[in-house]
Amino acid sequence: MKVGILTSGGDCAGLNAVMRAIALNLYTTEKNVEVIGFRNGYAGLIRGDAVPMRRADFEGLLRAGGTVLGTTRTPFKLMSVPEADGTTRLAKMVASYKKFGLDCLFTLGGAGTHRTAALLCAEGCNVIGLPKTIDNDIYGTDVTFGFHTAVDVAADALERVRTTSESHGRTMLVEIMGNKAGWLTLYAGIAGGADVILLPEIPFSIDKVCAAVQAAYASGKRCAIVAVGEGAVLDSEAPFKRRERVFIRAERGETTVTRHLAEVIGQRTGAETRATVLGYIQRGGEPSAYDRVLCTRLGSYAAQLCRRGMFGVTVAVSGGKITFNALPDIAGKYKFVDPNGEIVRAAEETGISFGR
């Protein structure tokens, strides 16, 4: 058996752990296994940039952060566009797949990675996807690997911000990753004890946010913490398309709403206000114990599917059990926070404001 592995899109904790589980499962259950790692995601598959890997290469990867194979973002929309030589990137990937004589290609990535994986399947390649993203927004799975580690990091950051904010009596806005979906901000905000949580799925009113901040101080708190999703939008911005919102914000010299909101809160409430962006710290570091277990389950199951000849699928979690979905059924789809879902209701009923 000869298989290929690549990691595509943004990095996150758990990529190495999943690769380890795939490889060790195959090495343990099959007599003759050859594993090829493609460097830097689909870019490596396009160029045929691959490295043979041994069992020893995977043994120490359970707790290692990032990805030993490297990763890049290769836009899905460019896959079928002819390049200077007249050949598409998709055609080059299919050619590499055949050149290396692969029985299966494991693609570890998010929504974009899955869309490209579906294209490869349509071209006759045996592909198995694995759901990676700190955004937890892949359709058809309850959870993605890397998400819970990012939640732990962001929640810890909120708690650290709280202690310094209490010392100075400040309102602190913390911007958390999540441009389209607010799962990371929602979970981290609840776990980190935020007073206000702002999500892309719930357009917010500045008046409501200011009122929530004032209520926090009125209740006796020495600070107010606002967890702001990267893609959060004002209710006044909601009717506009994303491109139009980007243009409006660019006129203010901003890409997100966080710093603008911090200025308004300070002006209206009189509270000393600061804003901080967590950024890439949320992606880095070793996976949490939860993610190490999840990665082992997902990777091992993906290897089982490969041994059974089940291709054109992506591994998923449903009701706590590991299962799979057909790639064409989930590619290009996203999973969003339900504004009226149980988690949001539970947060609101414990006093957290979503600015609505």
C-alpha cells in the first residue's frame, strides 16, 4: 500500500498528531506500507515536491504543534484555471498522484481543502479528508481537530486580560479569530467569563454593547471584558455585502470592527478602554489532551477507511462517534453558530450580552 499525506490551509494544533495516527495505524495493520509526505499542502502535490517518510518520522508527533510537512493556502478558485504552460493546477495534481502511484491521498485541512479534495475525487483520485480548523466551521462534523486547543488558548488569554483589566479598572476588547463563523469566540468567551460576546452570526448594536459594559460596572465589577469575533458586524453594516463592509472600514483605516468599537465604548461610557488582538497565538503550540485523543481517533479511523477502500469521503464526528461524509456533500458548505441555539441561549441566560 502506498499513500500520500498533505496538510493544507492555515496551520493548527493537531495536524502532526493526525498524521501520526494515520501512519501508525497503517504500519501496525498492514505488512507493506509506503508513506509519502507532500510539502506545503497542495502546492507540493502540484510540483511533485514529496518526501518518503518512515515509521520513526511519526513516533514523536503526538504533542508537536504545527505541521512537519509545512502548509500553504492554494486558492480553490484557481485550481481549474490554465497557467502559463496551458495546464491547470488540478491537472498537475492528478498527474502527481498517478506519478507517485498512490493508492490513497489523505488531505488534512478546512473548507477550502475539502473543496479541492472533491475535485480530485471527481478526477478519479482516491482521497480521504480530515477536518482541520480552529474555526470549527466545517459542515457535517460536530467538531474539528485544533478547535478545542484554540479555545483553551483564547480562554486563557481572556482570563489573563481580566486580571490586568481589574487592576486598572479598564474595559478590554479581545479580538478572536473567526471571520465567517463565531464558534471559537463563543466557546472562548463563555469559558473566559466575558461580559459581552460578539459573533459574525449576530449583528450587534453599539448601544446594547455600551449598556452591557455599564451594567457590568454597575454590578460591582472592576472591569468589563468584550470577546469580539474577527468577523463581527455592526447591525448598521449587516445589510451590506462583505466587500462593501471592507470598503467602509478601510475608510476608517480598519479591517475589523474591534478598535472602532473600543473608541466608541470609551467615549460613551467614560471607562478607560483598550483593545488587543490575539492573532496567531491561537494557532500555535502543542495540541491539548482533548485534541490529542480526537486526532488519534480521527486519524486511525481514516486509515481504517483506506484499508476498506472507502474513498471520496471525509472523516467526521457525529454525536460523539467517529463517522464519515461524502466529500461532494460537504465541500463548500459551512457550519455556523445558530443565533437562537442552546449554547447562545445558555450564555444569555447567565447574563452574557451578544449586543442584540
